[in-house]
Amino acid sequence: MRGAPWAGPSPQLVLGMADQTIPLSIYLFRPDRVTAFEKALHVSVNALPLTPPLDGYALNLQASARVPAWVPVIQSVLQNASGFSLIGQSPAAMLIIRRAGKTFVLPFGHAWAKLDDDWLEPDFGRRVALNLIPPDKLVEIHVEQVFAKWHIARERAPRASSVEEFGVQFDRDLVASVEGEPSESSFGSKLRGGTSLRVDLPFSELPDILDKSVPLFQSDDYKKNWPEIDNINVVTDELLIAKLEAQFDIELKAGSAQKKLVMFAPTYRREEAWAVDSYVFGRMSKAPATTPYLLVQSWINYLQKEKLEPSVAAARTSWIHLMDGAKESLSRCTAFQCFGYELPLASKQYILSSGIWYEVAINFLNKINKAASNIPAPRTVLPPWNQVESEGEYNLRCGKAKGFLGFDAKNIMYGGGQSKFEFCDVLHMASQTLFFAKIATKSSGMSHLVEQVRRTTELLFTADGEYRRELVEVFKKYHKGVDTAWLKTRPRHGDWNICLVSLGKSPAGLPFFARCSLVKLYNDLREGGHEVSFLKV
């Protein structure tokens, strides 16, 4: 099946290839994973060789015919149900093309669902796109907000715009894919890059695009235009990956990892996406038990059912089926590919996301650590935490201490409807300090604290006095006799100290992205003229 290497334009190639313009998704295989792909898809039996001088083959992945799940629904309201019958198929195919020492795969139809993420270069399309798209020609950016419960966000502009107009924050976000107008016209008027490179061009121009994409993938020139986008980089060193997974395995077996672990469907880097409705852990049956969410506890329950212990090996062999609304399996992945996890190792910081390990750039790591450690302590401190109390129990105890007032879970009804806001957790009137406390075992815990602080500072210091009037009512209900005259006028920025309280962890002990969110909040509030502090109890 292997032909001679491509040596330049060929009249036969130009004449032989269709000139039809179609959208193409181009993936690049990792060099050491091609054999695994060919074995899994039985290439030796099913391959159809390409016409020379193209080197490669096609795979026909025609699906078996089946009755769509919605047909019985329509039949149920027909007078003559037998007169309505449909059988559907999902045609699919792949082109595998070898060029410039690389192996590319182009899926058509639903063939992309057959590609294992482990076979592919995870950053291929993204690096090519970043090298081609200027920062002021961005149309869409797709990010994973790691510290905020690994939230997925996609922002799209109606026209090519500057990256500053998007909500991406490079100190917290993994940039999964970008779309924009390329600086080189041969790639078309618009392209997108994530794991795959998505172009819309005449098919006859494909060989030229493949050849140009290799040096673009290998180039770091994009860092000149996108200096902050690689604060977090893919780990490619297999020895380092082995060390990371060995440490992760230790933490899984000890039970400590489960407190920090999150799960989500690993689809964010794909141009194509599944509309996942539910999930099935383990083997598929005729009537499988589905769950609407991916939860760590669901994986633990599955392991217990199978009499297995949590480990990396178990995660790599725990299959999860992604189901559509009709309870049909769209695809499957392993539990390991669904993990989100932060792991420090040898004074560096790593992140596992969608089965891929990332390393935080050392300069960025040092910058965040220094900024977090320099946040000042408040003039007034809270009683020490006993390492046993919950947040609620600790806040209740602090609120009863002399000079302090408790506001935890004492909601302010504001903004119409059922909108509820907490003022703070604990208030110290004499020093004019607002305390906000959290046990931050995950970065997502710090994100809740950050959002609470932002809401309070926005509402308390706004020119509109409605929030402060509602706050007076809360004082009257829970702290009768306390002077609230200061709430009659708008407080000046800097009058009150905004103190973030971490139960049991110093800034250095917080999860990395919790430190990122802490530093950003501190900088934002300080720029707004507020006095901000941090306290470990």
C-alpha cells in the first residue's frame, strides 16, 4: 500500500482529484500510534489503496441498517402504522494519507467517532491555526475554564475581532480551539484548529495544505502573537507521563485523589461534538442503566460492582458509553479520558484533562506563586479552625465570638424573583472587615468563594442603594440593635477590608488554579480601589 514520497505537484494528481469544495477535518496521528489504529480498524483487510502519487488508503465504515428510534413514535399516531417504515444508515469513511513523514487521517460522516484520542496529536490543528490566525482576526475561541468546575465555554463574534474582545482569561483557561481568518490565503477565508484542522477548500488543494501544515505544526512562531496562550502546555515526554500517572495512581489508591477529581465528557477539542444526553458505565446491555451526569462517585460505584479498586489501570479499562436522547450509544471513552485533575510533582504543576497531561509553564507558575504569597493578612484575624468543623459550623462559631457578626446562610432577597445573595460569612465592625471563608480542596471551591466576593463588592459599593436597604433588613432580623447607619450612603472603595479566608491551607497549599483565581481577584479588586487580604485559619 505504501507509495513513493510526494515530490511536488503532479498533473495527474491535479487532474485526478475532485475540485469540489467541501469542509475537511484533518487529524494528525502520533507516530507511535499508527499501528494501534490500523490494528483496531483491521486496515490490512479493509484498506482501499489511493491513486499514486498519493500514498495512503481509504476505509469504508458503512454502518449497519437500523430503524431510527423516532419511527415508532410517529407510527403510534398513525391510523395505518404499517404504512410508515424507515431504515436508516450512517455512511462513514476515512482517508489516511502519508506525507512529509507524517500520517494524516480525514474522517467523513461519523467516522471521527472511531478515532481514539490517544492515537492523535492533541494540539495539531490548534498550533497550525495559531500560527496562521492573527490575534485581531479571531472569530471563535473555545476554552476550558479549569478552576470553575472545569466549565466549558465557547465565545463567537459576528465578525473577525481582537482577542481582547473575548472573555478568555489566559491565567485560568485551557484554550481548546480557535477559529479565525488566516493570514495565508491558501488555507481559505476561515479555518479552525483544535485537535483537528478544519478547512473549507477545493479537495484538489488538500496535498498542498497537508504539506504546509507540517512545518506550521512544528513551529513556535505563534508565541510572538499569542504570548500568553501557552501558559499551559501539552506534556509529550513519555517518561514524565509515566511518572505523573504513577503518582496519580498512588493518590487514587490512597483515596486522596477522589476529593479533587472531576469528570466530564472529553469532547471539547473536537471540531465535531456529541450531543450527549446520558452515560452508561461498563458494558452495554439491552436495557442499560443510564446516568444524566458524569460523577466521580458513579465511577467508584461501578468499580465496587466489578470488585475493583480505584487506580489508573482501572480507569483506563472502565468504559463509559456516551448516549444520545434516543438512548443510542454515540461513542465510548474510558474513565481516564473523562478525568480532570491537578497534580504537583517535583516543584512543577500538572493538569490531566481529557486523557492529556499538561504542564504549567514555570515562569507563569512562579509569577502566580509569588503574587499569591504577597497578599497581605488582615488587621483582625478569626479564631483558628479545628480541622474538623464544616464551613457552616466554623462560620457559626466565629459569628458568636466577641466583636464578630455571623452572616453565613443569611440570604438577602434582591433583584426580583427568587434571587438570593449572601452578604459575607463573618463581619467585624470595629475593623470594618468582611470575611469570606472556604475549605478549598478543589479549585472549583475557590471559584465559588471568588464569585461570592465579587457579588458582594459589586452590590455593596454600587450607587444603587436597594441592596443596602435589603441588607439593613437582614441586620434587623439577625442582629438587632447593631448600628446600620453606614448603609444609608454608598461606602467608599477602601473603607472595608475584603478578606478571603482559607480553612487549613496557605496560598501555597491551594490547588494551582485556586491560586490563579485568588490572584486575579486580588488584582481586580485592588485596581478598583478596594483593600484586600488573605487569611489561613
